Amino acid sequence: TKVAPILWTTIRVILDLCIVFFLLQILSFLQDYGEYRSRMETRLGGYIPPFPAVALCPVDSAMHSTVKSNETRDELESNEFIGRGNISIDDFLLSCSFKGDDCDILNDFQPMGNGGCFSFNFKLSKVELSHQFAPRSGLSVRLSTPKGGRVRIVVHEQGVVPLPDRFGHDAPAGFVTSIGFRAKNIHRLGTPFGACGYDDIPSFGSRYSQEV
């Protein structure tokens, strides 16, 4: 009979201590949460995203058969062999317009040299903008391809080397092909979270995208 009151008193003390400890933990959590500063900025403005670079890469079936039939590595990597697969932009690009205006084919398109690709709006010093979201506000081209050939289209960043074999989209000959896209801005954290840079630009004359 004397043990029961002592046991209940001990249990009550333990429960009270647990409640006090739990309340102290909540208070400590609220204090830590209040010390974290947060700032949110909302800005409304007339931001016009830059129009991306568009690489047009002709793919000739005759050139593929030549590559498959040749097993000499030195000849495959020679400039003379690569040049036989390239075509002139005057023969490849029949007509071009951007936002309804005719393109300056020689100045608006940059030859890439990787299989005869030509990139529109490639230069970082002169980036074209598109103020409206409509097919007529973008790039429209009419291309000439040989029989059995096709075109690989790569939408990429300015100054970034296009990789048609990996990121290109096929545009078969004899059809009208339309490509749409959405702009996505990514703001990366600086040091110590990251230290991204473009140190390879002076060495290679171009850069590679960090997005996959």
C-alpha cells in the first residue's frame, strides 16, 4: 500500500520532466527558425528573352556511305575529307526570314565546321530578340537537300558548340517542320556553392553548355 503512492509520484515526476523537455525543444527550434533570414523579391518588367541560336546541319546519305566504306582514320580526320562532305550555304539555304524580314545569309549564319553546320544567331556580340510568341516572329528557312538526305536542327545557346548527333532533331526532306520551345532561366549560386566559369573561351573560341 505504501509502494503505490511512491510509484505514482515517480511516474508523474518523469512525465512532468518529459513535458518540460519537449517544451524546451520547441522553444529552441522556434528561436533557431527566427534567426534564419529570408528575402523574397518579386519583380515585374518587360523582360524579352534572347532568341536562341539555331544550327542547321545537312545530312547526306552519300556522305554516310563514303564514311562507312573508308577505314583509314587519318583520312577520316583530314580537312580534305571533311570538306568533301560540306556544302556551300548558298546551295543549302534557299531562303530565310526572321520576324518577317529577310536574313543576311552571309552575316547571320556562322559556319561551324563540324559536318557543314550553319548556326543562326550564334554570335554573343549580336544576339537577336523576338518580341512575340508566334511562328511568324521566329526563324523561317527553306532548305535544299539532296535525294535521300535530311537536316538535323539544333536549338542551342549563343557561343555554344552545337552537337547535332546528340541533341539535334530530324527534319525530313519534302515536309514542313515546325519547332517550338520555352525559355527557362537558371540562376546558379556563387561561391562556396559553385564556381562556374568560361575559362575555355580564349582557348577554343567557343564554350560548351552546362545544361543537359
